[in-house]
Amino acid sequence: MTCDRCQELFSDYFDKELSAEESTSVASHIEECADCRSEFDLYSQGLHSLQESGSVEASGRFATDLLTSLKMEAVSPGEEPPSMKRGFIGGGIAALVTLSFIGGLLMRPSSSDQVRDVVREIEVPSRGEEWESIPREMERAVLRKLDLVKYRGHWVSREMRDGFVSGQVCVAGRMMAPEAAFEEFSQDGEEEAPSVEESLKKLGYEKTSGGYVPQEWLTRWNRGEIQIAPGKWKTQEEFRIYLSGAVVGRPEGVSDNEISEWIDGLRIGSPVRHGNVTLYPLLRAEERDSSKWGLVHQNPRVKIEEIGDPFAVQIFNGSEQPLLLLSGEILVGGKFSRMVRSDIEVSAGDTVLVPVVCVEPDADRKETLFLPASGGTVAPLDVRRAALSGKGQGAIWSALSSLKEHRGKDLSTAFVDFPDRFPGVVGVAVAFGEQLVCAELFQDADLFARRFSSLLKGLSQGISVSEAEVLFSNNIEGVRQLLQSPYYSRMQIREASFLLKQGTRMIGEAYPEGGEIIHLSLLAGDSSQEGKSVAYSVPEFKMKAVLDGVMRQITQGGEFSRIRAIQSLTLFDSPAAIQRLISLLKHSDPVIRKFTVLSLSEGGDASAVPALLEYAKTLERHFPETERVLVALARLGDARALPLFLSWLDGEARRVRLVLNCLPTLVLKIEDRDSWTSVIERLVSCFQDSEGKKWPSQEKARISTEVGKALHQLCGKQFSNASEAAAWWADESSRNEFLEEREKRQRR
């Protein structure tokens, strides 16, 4: 859309008269074009001022003038146009002009039927038949052909519309300044009109050395409030924060850690808002120098290429300064685009392998080199959060797929001058709606300014914001709490970075150089959805290559990376991933087998049940691993595991107790009546055995207690001994009543 066309549609856009498609086009153009946005702001401010001054009864002359002007344009050549009677508007006009002087003139819409009649006179069908109704688009086209624009419900001349917006008033069809109109009517009126000062005072205005101002302004000035713009006020404390920022500070009773001193000196500046996005500048007084760092984006001396591994690329730094890659940067090109997994430095002249993840699931090109555009965009926040959680490639693809429902708008125009507005800005805290979602901090203002545009591009790609829990509110105090969160975090080293962890949730990552922090990323928000499986499309041969890469991490990586790689296999939307995970049950390393069982337990895929049953039979007296397998089978809730559980109720007492602990979890997920019947019968029998001579006396008491707990969980009944349980189950009516009630509950 051109600027001229956009500005032609301002009136209809303001009045919400455009089609959905036209309205979207105008909104997009205004957001992207600074000139048109400025023009529309001026235009809409003028119209809002008209609304705020109140509605004034208008003479019928305006509608008459409009209709007459339309008819004048519609007459045939040689005809005399209808006469247009000129004259001044009568009594009470002084009050009308005084109101116009303050805020403009607001008119009531004239009859749409009259306008339609004129359109019929202009556009009569060639065959002479009458229309029942005029097509809306034809009506608008005819009016625009006469160079009329829509203004507060009227079609008026462009000159008249522009006059109203600029503060002029209309007198008998002529546009003039309010003072001129007032003078003219003061001379013509039969009664002496009130002075401008008197009229304004009645309307709540006071005369000052700077002109007429609302009385409310004087009241707020006297209270010591500071006005930074019309309608925008700040207390002295708010104004101090506006100028110099609120101190982040150190929470009471906390100890220093590797990054706390770096945070302590920060200040939080006054927020900047656009739509539902809020940016808080993070300020630091002292000057630091990051000029030594080069960046990847559009650097002709940097070469990035494939090495045949989906989780690593090779970067050669041919420049004369060290290269800084930041976690979340997108490397564009190659077989498929990647995201840098952690902050990393590449010295001048060095070639290094950089850990990455795939962020283009459906691509598999034959290219080996990455494009110069690499590093120009940071990944969306949800993707970075999934990567930070350590849940692997499947979680990242799921996050990418989820973002299709949460696409954002381009923010680069709205916040393009953000780094220049605030001296000493070294970072930004970002909020969507009522929630803070992240904070990004850099070594100094120069490094922040160079990375800001790529951060905005990542924000523009959207984020899913949970409404269930607001961890950090969109206000100064919320930003302070987010920035103070490293004080309450545990540090975990991954490669060259510090990971910040609270409980089970990763909240951020810091990249140090010696004693200095170069980059700190804090990702807030609800982490419960991290790694949630969402369908996505990946070519089969690419999925195989990625799974091969995961298996290499399991066999060749360090202990921490091996565990993460095992867990990541459950988050791929692919049966092949589960089969790879199941195959690890036969691995020679007991640590790998242990975390494989735990991952299968969490994964919830019942296709693992046969393999777990086979593995269970090999365990014999390895009770810790036996317990893990039983827990996994119980959580999967598959009836195929029931025979193993029931058979293990005979034999070694310790294993019997393990089965009794897990059996209710399994049975409660099974609906089959016959299965329930066999389980209760076997539990009653085991209860009787615990009072016999089958196990040593100490173990009998323990087993008896565990059987009683299991029956209570399944039947809701408390039995004092085996005889009481056997009598209840032997009674046919009691047994049938229980089983029928159980079936009803399951149907509900």
C-alpha cells in the first residue's frame, strides 16, 4: 500500500468503516511507515479532541450544503446548478464557536437516505429501472469521485475535513479560525456574547501566563506533580525513576554468587509501550568497552559450514578481532538453519565447533555453507526456553510448531530508537500483556545497541503467555524481582556458561569472561509447558540423522549431556525415537540403562511395555532397578504388565513389597472387570499368606501392612485382618456391588 492511498483511507479507518482486509492493510502500513504513523497520530488526535469537547447541535444547513454540492457536480452540461443560499447561523452561535475554539466541532450524522437519493440521481442504471438499494461500494466510489471524505459520519470536502482537524470552525460553509468566527458573530449578534475568557472559565479553564489551561492541571501542579506530556503526569519519585531509573538492589539475607555483583549496580528505567508489548530499559552508570567483540551478522571474514552433525557446525573467524556468538542466534542456511545453543567466543584466526540445534524441521538442503545473514535474528523466546530446559531437539521442534498459533507483529519500527533514548542502557526487560517474559543484559551499551535489533526480531515472532500463573508482573517491582532471581538460583556449568536453576526450572544463562559477565539472559514465564509434545513435520531421512546425532551424544558425551540426550528421546514426535530409547535397555552401561527406564516411565508411550517386561525378567535380585521398572510399568498403565505383577506376589519378601507399592497405580488405569477380579482375589490371598508361615515374622508384618494399604486404595475399605477381607470378597452380593460401582465410576 502506498503512503498516498493509506492517507486517503485515514478517515474510514478511524471510523472503522473499512473492510477487514483494508483495515489490516492500513494498520500494517501505519505500523511500518514512520511518516504515515506520525500523520495518523496528528489526524486521530484532532478527531479525539472533537469527541472530548462534547456534542453540539448543528444547523441543518450543513446537510443541505452537502446535498447541494453533490447535485451541483451531478447536473448535465448547460444546466444551472441549484442555488446555494448563504448566510450566518443564528442565535447561540457564540457558545458554539467558543466550544470549537477549545476542541473543535462535532456534528451529528445527517440522514443516510438523503445521501442515497443524491447517489441515485448521479448513478441511474442505463435501462432506467429503480434500485431497491444502492450498493455500498458504488455509493462510496461516487462520493470519493467528488473528492469527499468521511468525517465523523459525514461526507465532506477534504478542505473542510482538514480545517476541522487543524482547529478551524465552519461558518455558513466557510472555514475560518475560531477567533475570526468569534469576532464576526460578535459584530452581527443582536445580544452581546460572553467573552472567550468567561466561556472558558465556565468550561473549567483558567488563564495563566502560558495561556488557558484546565483547572485540573493547576491543582496537580500545586501538588508538585510533573507533567511530561498532555494527560501524562508523574509524581516526583516517579519522575526521578523516569530520569535515572529505579535501583535493582540486593535482597536481604542473600549471599553473593558469580553474577550478583554485576546485577547489583543496575537501574530500571521508565517503560516504553507499544500495543501489548512493554520494554524496560536496564541502565548502568559506568562506562565499559565491548569494541573488541566482532559479531557474526554480515561479517565477510566469518565462514560457517556443515560438518555432517545436526548438533554442531564449524565456524572460522578470519577477522582480526574475537568473535562473540550469543545463545539463541539463528544461523541461516546450510542443510537446515540452526540456533546457537550457548554463548561462545571464537578467537581471531581460530576454527571451532559450535554446539547448535535445528530450528528448521522441514528443511534438508544440499548446501554446506551458511549465509551472511546468520546472526541477524534471535530465536523466539519459547524456543530459547525449550533449549535452556535441556529437553532436547524434540522439545525445540514442538516449541516451533506451537508458535504458529502465537505469531507476533513486527516491533522493529515501534522500538527502533530504544537504545538511543536512554543513556547507559545495557539491557532490556520485556513484558507481554501483564507478564514479564525475559530480560537481556550485556556488558555495555555498545554491545546492547548492536544486538538490540536481532532481539526485536525474535520478539516479533511471538510467544505463548500462560494466564494461569504470573511469575513476574509488568511493573517496576516485577522487573526488580526478575533481575534479583539469580541471587536465589543455583549455578550449573554447561560448556563455558553458567546455567541458573531454581528447583527443577532453568531460568537463565550467563556468559562470563574472567570476572566480567558479557551476557546474561533471564527467561521468565510458566515452564510447565516446556517440552510438551506438539505435532510437526520432519523428513524421515532427516529424523534418522538427528536421532543418530542423539545416540552419539549418549555414547560419547559427558555424564550430564548423556542423561539429557536420553531424556530428549521421549520428546520426539516419532516412533523411531522410542525404539532408539528402548534399544538402550540392552546397553552395557548401567547408568544408561537406569536413565532409560526413568525416561520411559516419564514418556508415557505404552509401546515400551514389552521391552520393559523382558528387561524386568533379567534383574533377579537387583532391587533398585527392579523398583524403577515396576514404577515405569505402573505409570504406563498397560494391562499386559499385570501377569508379571501378580506372579511376583510369590517369592522373595522384599520384591513382594515393591509390587504391592506399585500395583494400585497400575490397576487404577485398567478398566477390565476380569482384571480387577483377579487382582482383588490375589491380594486377599496374599493377605492370608502374610498371616501364615510363608515369610519370616518381621517380613509378614510389613507385607500385611502393604496389602491392607493396597486394598484400601483399590476398594476404599479398611480391613483389620485377612479373615475380614476374605469374608467381604467371598460374599457374592458385596463383590458384585463393588465391581458394578467400579464400572460406573470408570464410565463417568
